[in-house]
Amino acid sequence: MTRLTRRLARPGLLILFLAAAQSAGALNLTDAVERAEQFDPRLAAIEADFLAAREDGEQLLSTRRTQVNAFANLDYQRDSVRSDLFGDQRQTYLTNAVGVEVRQPLFRLDWFERGRQAEALDLLAEAEATSRRQAYWFDLAERYFNALARAEDLALAEAEAESVRESLLDTQARFEAEAVAATDLREAEARDDLARARLLAAEQGLEDAVDRLEEAVGPVQRLPVLGMSESDLASYPPLDEWLTLARAQSPELSVARSALAIAAAERRGARSERAPQLDLVGSATRFDQSDSLLGQRGNDAVIGLQFSMPLTAGGALRSSERQAAQRERSAQLALDQRERELDRQVRDAWRAVRVATRQVSAFEAAVRSAEVAEQATRNGFDAGTRTITDVLNARSATVEARRDLSQARFNRVLADLLLKLRAGQIDRDSLIELDTLLVPAETEQRSTSHRLSRSMNP
């Protein structure tokens, strides 16, 4: 078996796997980003959609440029002519013609609006692509750190299960020596069953998380661990700075602004539908009617000005203007609403970073307190003043505190990325920078797993 999910799917294999895979490098964020760029079709789809959307502006500008059309026809013609001079004449013959027509628009009232609309379409395509790229990088980071978090959950679950099993064996020995009551043995057995159930859930959680990560980056053999320190929890800019940054650089706001610019250009351009239009038109034709009685063939060339102006269209032109005006109003209201939503989302994300930072510090203190309390409980059990239930409860409290600390650290990283996403500041480089938070699994994760197991054993 080569997949990480299969290698970690059995109790007791996590530490063994990490020790045996020394030759394989752990998948850091740089590797994940580079592999996603080559492997994940979602990124390629974003780029393809962007290139396709950019053609909208080009197609709009083409209406201002010279149009050249070739034409050809082959007709089967039947004539019946009555003439006082020649009498009745009937004839059937073939005619053909080939030619080319050139049309150059000279005047359109909305020419400048078409240019503005084409520019807005280009900006819209770029903003939508940027928004999708940033959402993609956040999703990739979320998948990556979720896999790391589930791996740490499994390490904790394995250490807890092994420790509880050792406590069960110790309790069985004490029970056989009539040093503890039967209720203590039953309590230890129940805790052992619960620990095994939690281990199974942790294994499934890791399998699911790695599957989601592999969907984006391909097969994963090893993962590092998150080694966040105090320096990584440095202060971050005040809320007002984030709000200003988001209003200026959020791609979602850029999408809404571009949509408004397009709607405004369409509204102004709708008035030109009732304006005169002037074209320069030229054509050259070669025709052949030599099979007719008055057979002839030759060339025909024409150049001139063509003027047109709609007089009435049953109210459609006025309706089109009103429709365009309402669409502009709707786009303006959508922009206003998006600005309000973005302010709220930035505030929520900023508060989430602040809370996650405080939680990391609080859970670090909780882990230290839980370890001290567990050791004191264990000493009391050895002295005969505490029961095995007390020891198991203290051990569970330590594991839960460690689990909460691990989750708080991952929450802090993802909250920071979400804040950057709201402010339009997340990209591939911002993910790669997070490699400084990762510690190679072959050193830190093995020692961490061993330390957890050793500290939890009675």
C-alpha cells in the first residue's frame, strides 16, 4: 500500500509509518501549490474561462471595424417575355455571380460607449478570474491544513488508546491482586472501548481529509506537522486598515464595479438605437448571364455612403432604454450591498483571528494545567487516595486540552487566510510563505507522538 490513508488506517501504525518513511520528503505547501498547478483541473478551468471571457470585449469592439464579406450565387432562371417586336419568348438558363462587399462604419452614436463597455468587460473577466483563483488557493490551504489537523488527531487518539490500554492492563493486575474493586476494572474496560472507538473515528477522519487533498494535488505519501510558536502569533494590523485594503483590492468588489460600468455603458448605448447610422459601402461583382438570349457577362464595382435611421419600432426602442436604466440601477444596488457584506465579512474574519490567537494562548495554559493535574491524580492513585476513574478522567482532560490546542492552532492559520481572502490578499505566494510554520514529520512528529504517549502513560 502506498497511500497515506491506507498506511494510517490501522491502530498503532502512525509512528511506525513516520519512522519508516525517512527517505520520502513530506509534502509542504510549496510542493502542494506546484503539484496543484500541474494536477488540479480546476485551476486550468479558471484560466480557460478567463481567456474565453476576455473575448467578449474583443467581439464588441469588432462592430466598429471594417467588415468584409464574400458572396457567390448560381441561379437557375426561367423567363417568359411577350414583345411586339420579337413575339413571345421563353428561355431557361443559368446565371452566376461572385463578389465581395466591404463595409466601414463611419458614425455610430455609441462608439465611445462600446469602447468603455469593452474595457469594463475586460476588467470584469480579470476580476472574476482573480476572485476564483483566490477562492481556489484558500480551498487548497483548507484541504491541506485539515489533513494535517486530522493527522494530529490520529496521533492523539493513538497515544490515548495505548495509554488507556496500559491502564487497563495495570488495573487488571491490581484487580487480580485484590488491590482494586471490580468497578474500577469495569471503568477501565469501558474507557478502553471508548478510546478504541475514538481511534477508529480519527482514522476515518484522516482518510477523508487526505482523499480531499489528493483530489487537488495527487498522491500524498507524507505530511509535516504544524509547529506554531509565539512569534507566529504576532499582532496584526488594526481593523480599519483591513477594511480600507478590502474596499480597494477585493476582487469581488471589482466584479460588482465592472458590472455597474457595463450596465451604465449599455444604458447610454441604448439611446443610440434611435440615432442615425452612416456606413461607407463598397462592392465588386463579376457576373455571367451569357446563356440568356441577351447574354452578357462583366464586372460591376460600386462605392457609396449608406444612411439609415429607425423611425419607429412599435415602442421597442423606448422599452430598451427603460430596461437598460433599470439594469444599471440594479447593478448599483448590488454594488452597495456587496460593499456592506464585505465590511461585515472583514470584521468577522478579523475578530476570528483575534479570538483564535487568544485561544491558542489559553489552550497552551490549559494543557500545562491538565498535565499537572493528571500527574497529581496519578500520584494520588499510587498512594491509594484516588481511583482509576479519577486517573482516566484526568488523562481524558489532558488529551482533550491537547486536541483543543491543536485545533486552535489550525483555526488561527485558516482565520488569517480567510481575512486575507476577504481583503483580496491571498495568492499562491501567501500559501508558500506558510511553509515557515511547518516542521518536518520525520523529526518533530515522531518525537511529538512519543512525548504524548509517554506523558499520558501512568
